[in-house]
Amino acid sequence: MPISNIGSREREILTAIIETYIATGEPVGSRTLARGNKDRLSPATIRNVMADLADAGLLEQPHTSAGRVPSPQGYRYYVEQLTGKAQISQADQDLITNSFTGIGDPQEFLERTSHVLSLISRGVGVAISSRSGEKNELEHVYFSRLASGKVLAVVVTKSGVVRDRVLRMDRDIPQAELESAANYINANFQGWTIESIRTELARRLEQERSEYDRLMTSIEQLYRGGALHQQDEQNTVYVEGVSNLIVSEEDRERLREMLRVLEEKQRIIELLSSYVDTKQEAVRVVIGLEERLPEMRNLVLIGAPARVGEQVVGSLAVIGPTRMDYEHTITAVSYIAQLFDKVLNENQ
Amino acid sequence: MPISNIGSREREILTAIIETYIATGEPVGSRTLARGNKDRLSPATIRNVMADLADAGLLEQPHTSAGRVPSPQGYRYYVEQLTGKAQISQADQDLITNSFTGIGDPQEFLERTSHVLSLISRGVGVAISSRSGEKNELEHVYFSRLASGKVLAVVVTKSGVVRDRVLRMDRDIPQAELESAANYINANFQGWTIESIRTELARRLEQERSEYDRLMTSIEQLYRGGALHQQDEQNTVYVEGVSNLIVSEEDRERLREMLRVLEEKQRIIELLSSYVDTKQEAVRVVIGLEERLPEMRNLVLIGAPARVGEQVVGSLAVIGPTRMDYEHTITAVSYIAQLFDKVLNENQ
DNA sequence: CCTTAGCACTCCCGAACCCAGAGTGCTACC
DNA sequence: GGTAGCACTCTGGGTTCGGGAGTGCTAAGG
């Protein structure tokens, strides 16, 4: 039976089922639904509709003679159909603005984001600061000699993100040389993206070596040491609210699996960047994570890119149980994503 | 009955009980113990000894006619009595050295520490980089103007720890002034501890204002902005291996409590710094955490200070179930603590 | 005096069992 | 198409019961 035959009555019943299921956690049956229904439909009628919805794949039956439970499909339909209606509650708004006052630094903002999201939703708050070396424009670079053969490199981008890294060099470069190297880079490459600096630098190293010789060799050293590569690796992950996951009667083993996944920072990064579309601004709701990650059964991801102006500096998301308050969480995620841009842009 | 009457037979039985309890998780009875005991004591004899040990407070009985379970006291006695004997296993040693090769930066080292510890033990690996502004000696400080009224401050200490922070200023300080300010501080205070720089700077600001006027006002601004205060707050916490906690048949609510505690970074910091004695090098084993933190029932902390030379730069610890492999974990913690000093010192 | 054997007693835990409640599908009727 | 009724099914909670493991005590033996 095709999905097309979903009329307004069917839709109403579907949302009613999903909402009571989210509220109670029990499979919901026709009788229960018949009560508390304004249109006073009889259980039998509802049963018919439910049978249709089940055929359409929107509902599932744990076993014969149990109530119905929404399927991933059902959730998707539900979410689609409610998107955009709700407003963020005043309480949430207060909580959020309180948590973010006085922050001007994307790193810090993202760190708190994970915390705030975990508070607002009944899920895990996740935020990553993006690896987007492609987009970030250089503001400054510093080098400082720490010890023999060890150099501290600090890269600052236009959007205010700071990354530091200790490099180990083959030879010892004196502080004076480091400073000229930094000056050279700052003078020639300010405003360039990290990515283009790297290619251009590689080109110049080939070409101009004869000219500046000394300067160029130290720059080459630093370059090889990875001064500018760091953006690729150092994307930080902020996770908070894991305790929220201990709700359902999951068997222990699955819970462990899940936590383990959450601890593997790399997989979170993959998860977010594969699902959160950085090209468009909207909040993305992913239902049915288990299709790709079996450990993530019964979990949903609600995420959005974090951007400052045109630059995407990371992603933020909530990972929570399928039985979650979608409206609430979606509006919160969207609100924070917007706030992110607003706060960080006006302070630049 | 006083503890003093613990003879060698009693001790042997106690360790046997604790070890089988750690292995099985079941309360251990006299019969079970009588098997697998080389001295071939009869169950009855063992029962007598067990009764004594219970009177001494080293064992507990979940209920009449159940086996015995070690009490916190019992664990303490056990741990005391085994300290120092075991050697770290080759496998662990390999794992550890593999994980730490090529690291020269305390931050990074601590971050991996939490990971490695969670792998080795069946517990949560925790590491904090210490707030010890008192001990760290200044190597360099940088300031850079990011935007109007926003300044990036980077402080590097002798031990190679780098901290950055975005300061917000009342007035806009041009880059040139920032550089002279940094030069002033670097010239006058290199090698000082952060703490003493702060007091001295405050003194000079009072006294010498008339002289350098312009320079001093910008320094004052930076000072007030918190350029040097950051050490107090920015102690980072690395936690890993939470999934390991899902072992026992804890009721859900307690587990959540525990995870919540682990998420509150501040409390971990308090926990570690109150228990891990930074003054002495040894590994500290704390049994009975629940006495202060009820959520931490059935958990043990095994921690040690992380130091580079004389300077304490943080702490590392394992938080795990009381039923854990003590020898194994203690040796691992101790080994990593020593490695920490060794690796970072030789590379300075 | 310490150790051992025997014995009666206690308590937990899992298996079997049963029953009420909630739900379903189907058929017949309006 | 909507509704009412009915026979059937499945789950989940409560109860009962017996085996197993363990204890404490007493009495006998080295």
C-alpha cells in the first residue's frame, strides 16, 4: 500500500501515536488512542487506520497483540511534517543566552555548546571544531624556539581560531630566524587560506630557494615540520551529557558499544561531517543511524553547521534517543547555530 | 576483636577471598575457598577465620547465609600488603611505549594518558593538566590584536605548556603597543613563575606608572584583561573509557549520577587534587570514595602526580570499580607517571 | 587449644505457573 | 466507510516452590 494514501486523518493518528509513544515509551494501542482523541473515533476505526499505516511501513508491531510503535520511516514522516512550526521557549532562550554571554572565541563557544545542548535535550551534546583548512584565512603565525630542535608554532585565523603545536626540527633554528620566517609568512600570506598557502609555499620553495636561501631553508624546515598541516588533524571534539543516554532498558553490552563509539573522537567527526551538510544552513535530522552504525540503534542525530559569516568552523549536534522531544531539540539546535554566527560576527 | 591478631594464615585467606571475589564477583564462601587452597584447610576452619576477619571489619556479609565480600577496609589492607611487589607486564609496557612515541608536549602526553589508562585498566582514565600557576616558569608571552578591542594572548612556560586566550579590552590597543608590552614582559620576567609575575607586575604598575606611562597603561589593560590569570582556570581535563564502567548490575540511576560527576570537570579536578598528593611521587590508592562522594560508590581511585623534573604539571589517575586488578593498574599508573617525567625531561 | 566433621537452619534465586489486562483481527451490522 | 462485538493471543507481574550454597554451632579428635 503506497504512502500516498495518507490523508489528514491518517496523519493525525500517526502524530498522536508518535507523541504518546514518545511520552510513555509503551507501544500504543487503539483503545488508549481512542480516549484522549477529540474526534472521538472508535477503537475499531483507529485499528483500521493503524493497520494501513503499518502496511505503509510507518508503524511496527513488537509482536502480535501488542500496540504499535513508530518505525524510523514513521519518525521521518513525523519530523518532516512538523518542521518549522514551533518557536523556541523562553526558558531555553534564557538558558542559552546566559550560557553564552561574554564569549568571543569560537573554541570556547563550541565547548559550551556541547554542554548546553546536553542540558536542553535529553541527549548527548556534541560539537566539533572543523578541520576546514580550506576555508580559514590566515591572520598571523608565530614561531618560538622552546628548546633545541623544538619550536612552538601558533596559527591564528581571521575567524579567531587559535591552534598551537610543538614541532620537532631536524636542526636547531635560532629565534631570530624563526622571527624572520614568521614575518615572511605574515607579510606574504595574510588573508590567504591555509590550503592555498601550503601549495603556494611548496611552489616558492622550489623556485626561489637560490634567492633568500637562509630564510627559505628555515621556512622549509618549519613547513616540513607541519606548522601549517595541523589544521587537518587537530579538530577538537566536545562531548557532553553522556549520562543522558542511560534511560532505556538497553542491554548493557549495547550501551557500552555506544559509549565506546562516542569516545572514538574520529568516528564522531566522520559521523557529523557525513550527515551535517555544511553547504546549507538548515538543521538536519537523521533518523535510523543504525543503518550505518549498528551500535547506534535507537538513536537520532540532530545537527547543524556552525558558521561565522561564510566560513564553516565546525558542527554542533545532539545525539539522543529516538524517543526524544523533536520540536524542542530542533529549535534549540537551530537557535544555537544562528546565535553562533550572530555573536561571533558582531564581535569581530 | 583487634586487627592485630592477623597472622599469616589470616592474611592468606583474606587475599584469597579478595582475589576470587575480584575474579568472580560473587560473594565467596568457605567451601569454594577450601577447594583451590594449597594448604588444604577444611571449610570449617576457614569459616572460623572468616568470622574473625568479619569481626575485624575486613569482610562483610550481604546477608546471613551468603558468602563474604571484602569491605573497604579489607581492600585497603590488601592493597597495602601487595604494594611494590609486581612488575609491569611486557605487553603493557609495549602498549604504553607505542602510544607515547614521538610526543614532546605535556598537553598531548596527558591527553593520550587518559586514553592509554582506560585501555589498560578496566576503568576510566583521567588526566588533568594542573592549574599550578605557582610553579610554572615563563618562557615567552605573545600578544596579537585580533580585532578592535580583542587581543590574543599566548603564554608559553619552560615546561612547554602553551595556553592561549582571547582577551577583550576596554580600549583598542594597536599591534605595535602590544609588541612592546610583550617585549617588556619577556625581557623582565623570563624565568619567573606566573604567580610572582602577577604580584610583581601589580607592584610595578603602582610604582612606575609615571615613567613608562604609555607602555604601562597597555600592560595594565592586558593584566586586567586576564592575560596571566588564565592558568587558574584553564586546567584541562581528559577523560576516557567511560564505557568501561558499564559492568556491574548497578541500577540505572546510580550510573547516571556517576557519569554526571565525570562530566563535571570541576569536580574531577577537586577529586584528583584532594587525593593525589603532589608533594610525593608515589601512587596513591583511594578506596571508599563513597565516603565523600556518594555517587562514587564501589569505585576506587588510583592516581599519581605528573611531573616534569620538579614541576608538577598535572595528575593522572584511573577511576575504576572496586573489583579491579589492583596490581596491574597500580604498576601501570606508576609506570606512566615515571615515563612522563623521563620522556619530557630528556627532550627539553 | 586448634582443627575438623556433622547437622540443622537460613536465605537467595531461578523455574514453573497462573491470571488479568490490553490488544488484535475478523465478521456482521448500520 | 464507520462501528460494535467477539474470540483469540500475548505479555508482564505476582506467587509458589525446591535446590543449592552457605552459615553457626556443637561435639569429637589430634
